[in-house]
Amino acid sequence: MQRLLQYPYNDIEFPAEGSSEQMCGSVTRRCVQDTAYSFSTDPLRWLSSRMMIPRLALRLYTFFLYLTEANIIDPCCDSFKYCKGVCIHEDMVCEGNFSTKTL
């Protein structure tokens, strides 16, 4: 059996489990509302939809990178653009293996 982990990146939006008054998974576990990565070491506090085996997490992240490189999605916010794996300011030009600022 493989160990489960939380998907650590914020590039995928995960749904909340349900109302915090509901029970999720077992009688002693309340549903988690916060969909962000949890820094808790207690797996019962993790969002169940973020939990997966390491192989799935790697494939999901690789799929996200493919979608951004193909310009299908834009992971950057407002005044930034995606360039070779990172978000750079829109004033910068993406050239070769590095970015330069335009004058």
C-alpha cells in the first residue's frame, strides 16, 4: 500500500468536502471547509480531495505544466505572464534560458 500525501501546489482548485457540521469519512471527523494546503501533521485535518498517491500528484503537476506551456491556461495573475516555468512581470521579455527587462 502506498502512502498518501496532500497535493502541495495551488495550481489546481479542489472543492470543499461539505458543511463543517457534517461528518466526512468517519463519525469522529468533521468535513474540512478550507481547500488550501494544510500544514497540519494530522491527516484527519487534510482535505480529502487533495489526498493522493505521489505518482498521481506528479502526473497532475506535469499535466498543469503542459497546459501552461501550450497556452491553454494562464497560471499568472494580473500584470505577470508565464515564461519557461515561472511567472515574470509583463515588462520583461522571455528569451532563451533567461528573462530580460525591456527598455
